[in-house]
Amino acid sequence: METLPGRIERIAILGAESTGKSTLAEALAAHYGTVWVPEYLREFVDVNERVPREDDQVGIARTQLEREAALLPRANRFLFCDTAPLMTAVYSRIYWGRVPDALLALEAAHDYALTLVADIDLPWVPDGLQRESEEVRRRVHAQLLAVLDARAIPYTLLRGDLAQRMRQVAAFL
């Protein structure tokens, strides 16, 4: 992937719970001397002391995009995004069996320069309210890959520990 001078490439890092997305996004930003967008859902859960309800999903996805837009001017070549609205839509499918139209529109607008998917090969680690189980992680991962395939969104599946994943990403950037 070649970056045009002055252009910032947004990189989506997607994956189920406990797959190392945040760690990877932060490490990539440090390595490339840029910024990364933390997952807003984590903040939502901490602030509200609860997991999202169905009617929270669209707002969570929109806030994630607002955070991307706010950090874009501070980015250098790349903006690493720890999740995207597409991932919020995947969770809506898993938990409620449907996706609101507004969230479907945000999912369909997935326009990142590169989409990375963290595989489920790392050990599952519980994390309070935000992480449910290894079984849910497997279901979310399968749903994510199905949505990416159905929407014909190319992606790279990242495997291994952080160093291995960093090398895989470096091959593309």
C-alpha cells in the first residue's frame, strides 16, 4: 500500500473480544509515529457501568467515527482505528439478531485503506463487563468474517503474537 504525500490512510483493526486489537493499534501508532483511535465501546462501558443496549449501538458507532475525525489532523501517514462501525453492526447481529438501518448505513460506508482482522489465536482473557466468553468470541469472529465476505471487503487476517502481527502489517504498509 502506497501512501500519497499529505494523505492519511485510515487502517481499521477489527476482531472479536480479547484478540489484541488495542495492543496492536497502540503498538502500530508508536512504531509509525502517529496516533490511534481507541475503541469507544470500552469508554462507554466504563462510564455507564453497563454493557450497551440495542438502542445504544448507533450512537456508539457514530461516536467512534467522530473520534476518528477528531484525531485525523494529528495523524502522520496512518490513523490506526481500534474497531469501526462494521464491528458494532456485527455485535448487533450477535446480540439482537438485527441491525438498525442507520447502523447498516454506517457499516456499508466502510472505506478504510486497509482492513485488518485480529484472529482468535490468542488466549481469551476476561475483562469485566466487556468480555463475555470464548464461545461468544468464536461466534463474533465467524460473523465478522461472514460480513466482510458478504460485503466484498478485502481484509488481512493477523495471526500470532504482537511481534508476528506487527511484521504482517509492516509487509502491507
